[in-house]
Amino acid sequence: MSRLIKNTRSKLSQVSVPTGLAIATEWSWRLIVIAAALALFSFIVSQLSFVVIPLLVALLLAAIVSPLHNLLLRWRLPRPIATLLSIISLIGVVVAIFWTVISAISSNWSSLQERSFAVYQDFVDFLLRSPLAVSEEQIQEWFEQFADNLDTSSLLSGALSIGSSLGSLVVGLILALFALIFFINDGERIWNFLLRLVPRNSKAAIAGAGNAGWGTFTSFVKAQVIVALIDAIGIGLGAWILGLPLALPIALIVFLGSFIPIVGAFVTGALAIFVALVYQGFTAALIMFAIVIVVQQVEGQILQPFIIGKSVKIHPLAVVLAVTIGAYLAGIPGALFAVPLLALVNVFIRYIASGDWKSTT
């Protein structure tokens, strides 16, 4: 019996696993561990979204304000004063944008409602006179079904994902502003403190990767501001040429929406098409649609590759997938932060893999 067991073990030991299968097995368990780690990280982030999202907003705003802050420091202003002036300037610009948009829309709200209802009636009359042979009851049923399919609660949850109430939104904004002050004023000291938690052998790699990642992050934000300005000027100028009454608010909304790559400017451009349809008719809406498409093509074919592509070094397909996945997982915040975070991780990994940090050790 013992001899049989020994012979069996000897035969099993002589059986070789194919090289491809061995490599696939080794990579499979590594990928499973990575997927489990990512799933755990995503779960923790989702549970702490009321803290994570304000911090990410503060990080994005810090990248926007950092050029002004550095300029004020070069003018030999004290750091607290430079920080205060940077924060006040940022708040002033944001308040001015929202005030302009809200005041313009509120002053034209009654006429916008009347014209929208008139366009709706014209569309209904067109369908009734068309060869489709539809009744007014069928048209009403279609619009009711369309209204029911609009999941406004999901849109609100995406916009207010840092909380389920106005109070939590205010708390999130306060937290973002509080974190922004410290990111601008003490960002370097915070980073140095975090580096103390890193093992000594890995400190040079993490420090260099972090600096390279922050440089890419700020470059992306600057490039995105330029792209947003060009989108806003292009679509806003088209609305002004057509004589639309909300040309300036449209441009400002496009500017804000353009910070969501690929999707934002197109969605906000739909507002310009709607306003053109309401105030100037179908022909003007077609012209406005053509303007939005041209601006989007210029952005996608010229601005994205030459401005943003050079700053983040990410393929456009990866950008589209990142925005789509981010929007699916976290709504508007996910679409907003997907590309800069992907660029940050990409540069972080590439810097460590390049081995450039070894020269600093």
C-alpha cells in the first residue's frame, strides 16, 4: 500500500503544468486581490462620500486658485493675506457667475414659460395635421409617459450626493471651503506630514510621484479652464449672433458645464438649442445645433488632443470610459472628478515604474 502511494506521488510530481496555464493562474489570483481591494476602497469611499466629495471639490478648487496664490506670494505678500485674497477672488467669481445666470433667467422666466407653451402647442398642432393620424389624447399620453420616465430624484441625488438634504449640502460646502483654506495655505506641510507615514524605503518614490501627480492635476485644471472658456465663447457668441436674450447666461452655464469632460458642454449646449427654438423658431434651433456641434468638434479634435491630451497623457477613449463609469457610480461628482483622478493615478504609477525616483535616493 505504501509503495502504491509513493508511486502515485511520484507520477503526480512528474506532471507539469503548461506554462500558459501557470501564468494565467498567477495573474488570476493577483487580479482577484486587486479587484477585491478596489471594491473595498469603493465601498469605504461611498460610505464616506459626505467627506470625500467636499475634499475633492476643495482639491479641484485649490488647483484652480494655486496660480493666483503663487503670484501673490511672488509679490511678497504674507501667506495668510495671499490665501485670504485668493479665497475671496474665487468666491467673488463664483457668486458673480451664479448671480448673473439666476437674475437673467428669473427676469425672462415668464416669457420663457409663455413661449415654451406656444412651441408645445405648435408641435401638437403639427402632429395633429401630420399624416401620422394621431389624436390629442395620444400626444398627451406620450408626454405624460415622458415626464414619468424622467427620474428627477436620481438627478437630484447626483447633484446633492454629499447629502440627502439642503442642510447636508451646506455642511459639505462649509467643509469644502474649510479644507480649501488649508490646502492653499498649508498644502506643502500637509503633504510632508503624510510622507512621514510612508516607509523610509518608499518615501522617495511616493514623494516624487506625488509631486508629478500634482503637477499633472494642476495642468489638467488649467487646460480645462481654457477649454471651458473657448466652449463658452463659441456657443455664447453663436447665441448672441442669433439674437437670443439669454446669450450671456448660456455662455456662463456652458463654461461651468465644460468642466465635465465631453458630456458637459454638449448637455449645456442643449439649453442654447432649446432657447433658440423657443424664441427664434425651428430654423434658429437648427443653426444653434450646428454651432454646438462645430464647437464640440473643435474641442474634441483640436482642443482635447493638443491642450488636455498633453497635460494628462490619457487616450480619449479612456477619458470617455472614465466619465461614463464615474457618472454611473457617483453621478455628477463622479463625472466631474473621473478624468483628473485617472490622470493623477496614471502619472503616479508611471513615475514609480520609470524609476526616476532612484536618482534622488
